[in-house]
Amino acid sequence: MTEYLFTSEAVMEGHPDKICDFISDAIVDEYLLQDPMAHVGCEVMYKGDFMCISGEVKSFAHVDCDRIAREALFAIGYTSDWSQYNNETVRVEQLITEQSPEIVESEWAPSDDPGKKGATDQGIMFGYATAETAECVPLPILLAQNLCEYVDRARHDGVSWLRPDGKSAVTVKYVDGVPVGVVGVLMACQHSPEVSHATVEAWVREEVVPRVVGEWALPEIQIRVNMLGKFILGGPQIDTGMTGRKLVVDTYGGMGRIGGGALSGKDPSKLDRSGAYYSRWIAKKMIVAGLARRVELQVAFGFAQSAALSVWVNTFGSGEQGMVDQFARDFDFSPEGIYQSLDLARPIYRQTSKYGHFGKPGFPWEVA
């Protein structure tokens, strides 16, 4: 019998990096709403009262990035009633240029088959799925994301002393590769100055963890809250946010491998995003079909190629390799096939910037 502990972390919507992810994806959505064929690469850097929105775009759409950024800060909760760094005081600078014509040419004139779309970048993408939860994502990241979502919703629903920044971490005990329960929860919840540490800790212990972790909590569970004793200063006041810097949080919490490219801020022609979604979709289908209990799928692309350079499936010994390989061969791994199979040219991406891109209903790559 093999026992081990595995920990994953997640962040709340007001974490500076997540603010940037949300704004980047809101801008992508606005372009796609006006122009489904828009090509958008958008990154945000945010610190204090200064925000820089940069990127490359090919589209006829006209998008007011300044307005989107301010609306996002307001929706998240950075408002003038409590913070000097808010939707009204932020200074927004835009550095957005035209997409490179060489990249445009690589899509419409692929070197291996001029009749099909080519890849607009080179890179590797991974998809991962596991049978350990109904959502087919690892239990540690699922619970960590759910804890953050619970706290965010409580703040929006009226827990007035909560502030937008925060993190969670969940430690799960595994026996022979199967999760048996949670042995640790770590929560960092930003709060107003007048609230005591005891109040925050009691709320997390008595309401948040029981409602989210539930029966997964083992008798020996340790719950730690705001380990510095207080968490008043947070958000862009004390930290710098950047798009794409929470890639592990966005995916599988460190349990499954990831490619090198961020997901947020990119339209679906960017295979860093769509290739990761497609690989996840196929991996989840293998789990649902009962072909394995754990699947990781890698796909690789080269510039201006209309077909994948390679496709690799790993079941970690939990499935019959010949069957999963045959299953994968039934899917079209060309850039065009990925784009069309999941109908990705839609404004659906701002929802992905909170609580992970996988394991949540409503996304086409989660329909298995």
C-alpha cells in the first residue's frame, strides 16, 4: 500500500493575476462578439493605480478596453467605497498593435496543405482527466477552487467584511493513487480592518470548510486561516498582477502536466488555448468511456502546419494502451478540426478566468 499527500492551491477573483486574466478574457469576448474571426492576443499588467493593456489584434471590431477594465474592477469588487485602488482611479494605458502579417500568412497558407488552416504558433499542449471525481479533475484542485468560489459568492451576497483578494490550498491523502480524504485546508481571506482574526477563522472553520469539503474531511484535518494573523492589505496595492501567471491554478493544480503557453487572453486560433481544451476534451471522453482511470494527452504543433506534429496518450497503467491510442485516432487534431469540433469562436472566455478552466459545466470541452 502506497500513501502520499498532494496539495493544490487556487486563488479568488480579486487576486491581482486573476484580475488581469478576467480583463484579458473580457476583451477577447468583446472582439469575438463583434467579429467571430478576430485574432486577439491580450495581456494585462496591473499594479497600484496603473494598468497596462497590451497585445496584438487582427479584427474589424472596435473594443473599448478602458471601459472593459473599469467594469471588471467594479464587478470584482475594487470600488471607491473601501479601496483607493479602484475602477474610478485606475489609469489605463493601451499598447495594442496589429497582428504580424507573417502569423496571418501561416494560418491561411500552411506549408503542408494549402487547402487547410495552419497553426499560428508552435508549441505543446496537454489535456488531463481522472476518474477520482465526477468532474474528472483531481480532488485537490477541485476543492481548492470551490473554496475560493464559496468565499467570493459570500462576499457578493453580503458578508461585508470580506475583501476580494485571497487564496486557498487543499491537501488530500491518497492511498494507492485513490483519494481518501482531506487532511489540510489553508485559507487566506482578505478582510476589512475592524474584523478580528478570530471572526475570520471561526467563519472559515464553521461555515466555509464544512460546506465545501464536507464528507471529504478526515478526522485529523488541520484548518489554517490567515496565518499572518490578519490580511487587510491586498490586491494591486501590495502585489503586481499579470495575465497568464496562474497557469497551474487554471488547469490541474500540478497533478497533470501543462504546456508552456498561458490560456487567458487568447482567441481560439491560438493553439495554446484551443489545443489544451481539445486535449482535455478527449482525455475526459476516455475517462467517461471507461477506457482508463487516469489519462494525459499531449499534442504538438509547428508553425504553418495543418496537422499535429505528434499526439501521445498516457494512462499511467490504468488502461489498455492500444484501445486509447485507437480512440485518439478518431479525432481530428488539425487546427481547423480543433476550432470547428468545439465551436470555439464564441464569447465564452471570461467565465474561464475564475476557478479554473476545467471541471466546470457549460464549456464545450467539458461535454463528454
